[in-house]
Amino acid sequence: MYSIRGWCCCPSSLLRTVLIVIVVGLLAPLALPAAESKRPNIVFAFADDWGRYASAYAKVDGPGTINDVVRTPNFDHMASEGVLFRRAFVSAPSCTPCRSALLSGQHFWRTGRGAILRGAVWDGTQPSFPLMLRDAGYHIGKSYKVWSPGTPVDAPYGATQYAYEKAGRRFNKFSGNATKMVAGGLPVEQAKQSLYDEVSANFNDFLSARKPGQPFCYWFGPTNVHRKWTKGSGKALWGLNPDDLQGKLPPFLPDVPEVREDMSDYLGEVQAFDAAWGLLIKRLAELGELDNTLIVVSGDHGPPGFAHGKCNLYDFGASVALAMRWGGAPGGRVVDDLISLTDLAPTFLELGGVDVPPSMTGRSLVPLLKSGQSGQIDAHRSAVFIGRERHVEDARADFAPYPQRAIRTRDALYIINFRPERWPLGDPYRLEGTNPPRREELTEDTRCTLADEDAGPTKAWLVGMRDDPRWKRYFESAYGRRPREELYDLKTDPYQVKNVAADPAYQQLRRELEQRLLDEMQRTGDPRLVDEGRFFETPPMSGPVTE
């Protein structure tokens, strides 16, 4: 048998060498990794109201935060094998607008009536990545929530025709249903397993409906992290001790037992979500599909019912967890680029072999996934843009939106409040009426006063203590009027509590960020800049809700 060296010493060997080069060249495409040689499957786990809370972030950010307490082993393991994004943000910190932006791959303000929550309508003129993948041959399906409230429900995912929920929807009320089963005598772990079984059954139904070899796209969207959850469930179901949060809450939240328990219960729901989507990964591994599946895990905005959370443009409301795993992407990396969830739609389409529509303002993350690098990879990913219009209707007579736009860079957050005369979350002085709501009403009724913040124990506690000199500043910080401009220096103020917009030392930065934000709004056709925002200020975008 000849060695390659021997073949190179005579004409016949040279011929053999040429033949080998030709054959290797022809076979090279067949030797590509599975993830490169065929279109990958896509599994997207998307939790309602899940902010940036996962134990993986405690490792990269350092100790002293809420992430020290939460335990998300599935998210952490996937991040260690894939890519963990440190700076991911939503387009809007409100369920429906965020999802409109994500599904269409563009700023929420470009989605018509999809740009609001209450009264939202999907008119079908916007691109929708699931339906585009379907048209390109993907088997698509979803369990639980994709796009709601809005009309038609889940319209960007084909409404209900692609729902796989025969096993039920009990997981959406995880702590409530598990607590009931435990009260009926079932051990805690068996009660939880009963709900996990539902998740697995729904996913198996989806998988069994696809054609052999057909790529698939599955959306897993439980709502259990959304309020309301069962008081005390964090400790009862997950062993989370509220006192472990002492000294770890952000400075805009009162560090008191009621708030710590509320946060503990929230983290319990986060852990339930982590356990559930981990079952999908296990099933993919059993089927041999794991490395040919892009797995993406994230949430639609920050915590509900907590000051500065949901419906706020501060990081507590707009930053989210994000991790991805795919056999075609080098793993074990932490990426610092600023990411918008609008970037997901073009990412999915590119990997699915579908042309990205020019209307999408998001940019594909495929180059970042394939780069093999950590830290800041793309110098152009230096900012994200966030905003908000109407969330829900409340006690305000005109049902007006609270219009905000923001630019978030690595070191600063700049916000424009276009109508500073309005209340950001509802009129707090309605509390002083002849029949102010009782604390228990604030806990149970999500449409009570301050309606743009979900009801719950933390909100109720703040309202109850609003006249106490020790806590009044927390109440005013959460619910009081805000100036037209806010600017936060993240190097010295990571929790965004000191507004320096009027500080002479920051005027150059303020002007630069204002111009950059307005330029992006202008470039992408934000109606808020046209005719004093008339589009958002007139029905059906404002005023009483009509379907």
C-alpha cells in the first residue's frame, strides 16, 4: 500500500493524488455537520413576564442580586453549551406590543394596531416569521400563549389551527394547580410532575404530526410567570426562602418581608418554567434532533406588579434573559452585544432558508452564533431602541397612552416621555377618592387603580404605605409623574434611580443620545413623530377600547 508521500514521487502517484482531490471535493459537502447540511428545527421557549432572572447571570454579573437566589439548571446548562446573551432587550415592555415586534422582526411602533395591548388587532399586513417558515415547508405549532390579548388571538401564528394543547393548559396556572393538588394530599413532586406530563404530552403531539424528515418550528409559551401566582408558593413548592433575598433587591423596591415573599413566589414560577422547557430538550435528545435544533429561551419583559418592572423602559422592565443553543454554533460563550428581540425573526428566517423581508428592522444573529467569539463581537450593535404606547385602559378619562421611547447603550439609558403631564401607570390620586380600594382589592383585581401595573402584594404594600415618610419616596418613584427626559449613567447608577438629564456635566451625552433616538424613529417611520403623534392619540389607539 502506497503512502501519500510515495504517490507524489511518480506520474501514476500524481494521477491518484489528482483523483483523490477531485473525490474529496465532491464529498466535502456531505461531510458538513448535520446542522449545516439541512435546515435546522427551531424550538422557542418564551415565558410571559420573565425578566433577566436566571442563575447563569449570577455567574457572569457577580454576587449581590436576585440572581443569587433563583435556580435555573436547564437554562444554565444550555447557556454553557450554547451562547448566553448578557444584554438582551424587548422592543416594548408590554405583552402584545413586544410579541408583535418579535413576530414581525421590527420595532413595535411599525406594527399598526399591534403596537398596543388592550384593543390590539393583527391585520395580516405585517410579516410573521412562523407563517413564513410554514410556507417554506416547516411544520409549525405552538402550546399556550403566542400573541394575546389581541384579535384574533395568536393570529401571527395562524390563530388556533396550529395549537397543540390536547393534554390541557393547566401549566399556565402552575402554582395554583400544584398547590391545590398538594392540599388534596398529593406529594409536592408528584403534583409538579402531573403538570410536567401535560407539557411533554403537548410537545409529543406536535412532533407526531410532522412528516418524516420535515423541519419544525415549535413555540412554547406558558403564562405561569405572569400573575397571579399563589402566595407562599415559592417556599412551599421550591424551597425558596424569602429572607435569602434580603439585601439583594434593587434599590427601588422596599426590602421588607412582604416584597421579598412576593419576589420569591415570582422566582418559583421562573423555576417551574425552566423545569418545563427542559423536558423539550430531553425529548429532542431522545429523538437525535438536539444538535440540528436551534433552541432559544427568553421572556417578553420584566416582572409584573413590581415598581420599575413591566410597562417601564428601565432595565428591570425591558431587559430579559436570552440564551441559544445550536449544533452549528460554537458553545460556551457569553456575548456582550446589545440585542433586541426583534433580531430573532430574521435569525429564524435566515436559518430556515427564507429571505428576510426588507420591512424587518431587526438584524439576524446568525453571524454572532457562528463567530466563535465572546464579549463584544459586532461593533455596530451598540444600542437598542425601546418604547411604549397604551397598555390597558384604566381610570383616566380619555384612556390615553403613556408614550415613551428610549435608547439603551452599554453605558447609558436615555428616555423621552412625550406626555409628561400624564401619569405613567395610572392616576395615583384616585386612591384619595371617596371609596379608595382596599389592600385586598389591589391584590386580586388587576384592573384597579394604577392599572398599568399588575396587582399583587408588592403593589398593595406600596399603596398602603404611601403616606408613611419611610416609604413615600418608593411610591412616588414608581407612580409619580416623570420629566420629559430621563438620563441614567449606568457606570455609576446601574439600577437607574438618579436622573442626570438636567446635569450640566451630561448635556453633550444627552444631546447625542436624543439625536440618535430621534434619527432611528424618523428612519423607521415612527408615527409618534408625525402630527404630534396623532396616530397613537386618536381612536382606536386611544380612547375607550372597541374590538
